[in-house]
Amino acid sequence: MTQTTARVKRNGKKFEILVDLDEAMKIKRGDASANINSAVMTEYIFHNLKSGEHVSDSDLEKEFGTTDITKVAEKIIKSGEVVRTTESMRGEHGARYKQVVDFLVSHAVSPEGRPYTGERIMKALIEANVNVKNKSVDSQITEIIDDLSKILPIKLEMKRVKLTIPAIHTGKAYGIIKEFMVEEDWLSNGDLQAIVSMPTALIFDFYDRLNGATSGAVMSEELKG
């Protein structure tokens, strides 16, 4: 169990509680298994946790609309900051790098078509100072490859696809295709024609998500070159 501070500032006043880091992060992410009672380690809300300065009921009522400690604590965790420890940040960062390495070992090759080892890819990621963001590998892999290529000649097999999305589905579909989109053309009837480019390894998952959002109404045409 790692204890840390959850805090928020409202109208110039600080509100702090002591929490279990793992449980608090579950609450912040909206994890269904999160337990607020397991997350909160104090019986009071504090203006300053270290000095032990309690928040008055009147301040709680004014800023949070309730004096219920559990409800206030949940609001602090969700809307404020859960202070991360160096150890937890390193662990999360390492896990993100491993996901990238695993993906590239499976799907990337040298210009001559030879695979790279995980150790070589990790070394290159560090040498190129590649910033692996806290989001899915799929959504940032093209950017990672661009940065990595400065150190290590590496490529992914890419596919270009022309999509025609009926107007009724463009709202849901746009968020799925925008990260891969290289061209877009809005037709007079509201339909969207777009060209997307992505690693071949991602194409089936992409189609699954797109068809799920559009009830399979998208027309697609694979482009050569």
C-alpha cells in the first residue's frame, strides 16, 4: 500500500486528504472495482494535511455542497490531483515502453525486411529520446516510428484505404479515423470521403471499431502505392 495526497484548490483554499494511491487512481479513472472507503485514509478533510489543519463544515458545505466526508473525498480525487510517487510513475512509464517494444518486435522490420530484437529497439527508443505518451500504442505508433527512425532504420508495412462514410454515421466515425486520416472530402450530401494510412497490423482492429460505430455502413477501397 502506497499512501499519498489527493488535493484540490477552490477559491484560493486548499482541500487535502490522505489516500491509498492505487485505489485513488482507480477512482480517478472511473474503474468499476474502485472502493472509496478503501481509498481514503483520513477521517477529516484538511486545508493542510501536514499541519493537520481541518476544514470547517461551513467551508465544506460552501465548496462541495455537502459535509459528508466520503462524498467530499470522492470529489477531491475526481476533480483534483492525486500526487504520484516517483516509483509509480517509473513503473507506468516502463510498462508503456514495453508495450511499444512488444508491438515493434512483432510488426516492424529493417528496410531489408529483418526483424529487430526487443533489446535493440529499447536501446534505440532511449537513444532517440522517444516520448511514449500515456495513451494507446496504436494511436501514437506512426509518431514513434518517425522519431525512432532517426536512430534505427525501421519501418512498418502500411496500408492506404479510401473510405466513404454515410452522413448519419460521420459523428461517431470521425473520432476513429482522424488519427490515421491523410485526406478528407465532405460531399454535398453530407457523406465523408477520407483516405487513411496506417500500419497493416492495425487494419483489422480499425475495421472492427469502424464497423461497430457505423453498423457496417462504410464503403472501403484499398489503394495501391
